Amino acid sequence: MKHGVNSHTLESVDLLNSPAEIKDSIRSLYQLALEAEQLLIGNEQLAKELQRLSENYQRLEQLAQAGTWRIGQDNRIAFVNKRMAEMLGYSPDQMLGKNLLGFMAAETRKKVIDDLDCGKQGITRQGEFCFKHKNGSDVYTLMEIDPVFEDNSEHTASYGLVLDITERKKAEQALQEVDNLRRSERLKTELVSNISHELRAPLASIKGFTTALLQHGIKWNKKTQHDFIQTIDQETDRLTRLVSDLLDMSRLEAGVLSLEKDDYQISEILDSVSKMLTNLTEHHQLQVVLPSGLPSVFVDQMRIGQILINLVENAVKYSKKGSQITIEAQPADDKIIVSVADRGKGIPCELLDRVFDRFYQVESAVPGQRNGTGLGLFICRGIIEAHSGEIGVKSKVGKGSKFSFSLPVSKS
Ligand code: ADP
């Protein structure tokens, strides 16, 4: 290579004296720079070529491990390689002539049918698909489905290239399980700390006012005494409510909430809680809209009454005195939809899903004071789901909220 000449020139630079020699030497250096540049360009091309070769090699290596199949228009297997058959625990002969979809997990079939249809329009599809091993286990794969056209026009078959990614998938699932366990541990810790906080607050208040009343040497006037006792009374109610909510919550979570279901008219359920509803809405206008001829529902009357009270209580808490609250029931297929609507402050739409979470409170009805448990809607949802129904909310900030739930119509 020219390399020898240039290194000689370089070694001689130190010994140069005359301007002619310096000129010569600069020329040589210039030449060297040019050659170096050429060499670099060559290397760059070489590096690109190497990269391309290594990518091709990787693809070939993948192909060697890949399963392949070919199916006709009727989805029957016309060809399957040994790797593909091994992946599913069969020999190629055992798979030939069978419907490819029969080797796939049920939840994957629709996607394959869609992708095969896309193939008919000349589109190649790639994605994750689950096959079923002969022993019943899941085989997760990355699969490419290519259409085959005869004479460049008619779609005659489809061709699949399949890579087994079961090990990777299992590792991902194991990681997900660890993540879920960590999450559930964190939730448990949060729950215990929430419960302790909720119990401690009313207890501290009861203890404080009782101690004040019992203090030697202080004579409280009648009005103060009455105020103290009233607060103790309210806090005791709050504690009782909290304990009963907590019991309901743990019954729901353990799946042991027992329901005493029977056939009831919605009007009967409303009657059973009418006194409480009237008391709750004494400063609001309560409107009840019940179309005549509504079918009866098969429910636990006491529990549905509890939900109505809860929703109306919230409607009262989060809307202005004098505003309207509407309870309505409407038939829908084999269900009845019951709703409680208010014209109150509403709930921001990004928080609508969260209001049914355990202990979740958007903000207290009375600023700076927690006057609920954040368990009400969580329990409502649990009770409705135990009746195979659904509960949801529509709301607009500043306009109001409408909570609706569905109940199953009686069979007879
Ligand atoms: P709470 O005991 O706090 O009322 P809930 O589970 O019944 O607990 O309600 C959860 C949160 O949903 C409440 O704290 C409140 O922020 C919001 N919320 C419930 N009902 C309404 C409503 N009718 N209007 C506005 N916000 C509501």
C-alpha cells in the first residue's frame, strides 16, 4: 500500500531545512491527507456494507428459527414447516389439511380473520398472535401474514412467518405479576392508613369534648354544654356510619355481601325510604318521575334503598339549597334504569371514573372538612354489580350531575 511512502515522509519532516524541501514535504503531507480521506470514505462504505450484512445475517438466523405455513382460500394448511409444527407439539403431517384457525387461541382468531382479509387487498400484516399447543398451553408468537397472488392479480393463498416469543411473553407476565403484587401491597398499606385516619378523627373529637365536659373546676353554661354534646352525638353517628361502611366494603371485597332478593316495584322501594328522603331534601325540591306500568325488579330492597339514600345525600351535599333533585326510573330492554340528578357543582370530567374508587373524594362539600367517608359510591357500585347491573355518572361542572344505575327486571 501507499502507506509506506507516507510514513517515510512523516518521519523525515523533522530533518528538513531548505524551502524546497519544506515545499516538497507540504505537498507530500497534502497527498497523505487526501489518501487518508479516501481511506475514511472507503471505511464508511465498508462499515455500511458490514452493517447490511449483519442485518441480513440476523434475519437469516431468525428465518432459520421461524415457523412457516401456507394456507389456501379455505384457510386449510397446504404447507407447514417442521419448526412450526414442533412449536405446537405436532408433526407437519398432523397439521396438513387442517384449518389454521383451529390451532389458534379463540381470542386471536378474529384478528387473524381480519388480517387474512387485509391480505386479499394486498396488505401484509404483522402482530402478536396466540396459538394453542397440543398440550393446551398458550404459544405466543410474532407473526407476519403475507398474501400470495397468482399472475399478479388473483389472491390464491396466504403465507405466514412465525417466531415463538413465549419465553419473552412469560417473562413479561411474571414482571407484571410482581408489579401487581407490589401495587396490591401498596393499596393495603394505604387502606390501613386511611381507615386509621378516618376512625381517629371522630374519636379524637368525641374524646376532646367529653374530657372538656368532665373537667373539674370548669362550669360550662347550658348552651356550650348543649353544643359539646351535639358535636359528640354527630361524631358518634359519623363513627357508626363509618364502621358500617367499612363492614360493607370488606363484605363486598370478600364477595360475601349477602343479598335478599325478591320482586319489588321501584315505587315500593322508594316508599320504604321516603321518610329519610323527605328529611334529607327538606331544603331542596325533590321530584320523582315514575312512568306507569314499570315492570318489577328482582333486587334486595334494603340495599337499593341504601343506594338511593346515598345518591340523594350526595346530591344534597353538593348542590345549593332550594335547587331541584330528580329521581327517575325508565325501562330499557330487560332492565330498569334509575337515576338521581342534581343541579349542583358537578364533577370535572377527568375525575368521573375516580369517584367510584374507595375513599376517593374530589373535595369536601364543606371546605377544609371531611364530611363523608369517600366510601359511599364505592359501596353503591359494589351493590349494583352484585345485582349484575352497572352504575355510572354524567356531569358538567357548574351545571350538575346525574348518577344512573341499572337493575334487572323480574323474570316472571
Ligand atoms: P363521600 O362520602 O365523600 O360523599 P362518595 O363515595 O359518596 O363519598 O363520593 C365520592 C366523591 O364524589 C365525593 O367526595 C364528591 O367529591 C363526589 N361526588 C359524589 N356525588 C356528587 C354529586 N352529586 N355532585 C358532585 N360531586 C359528587
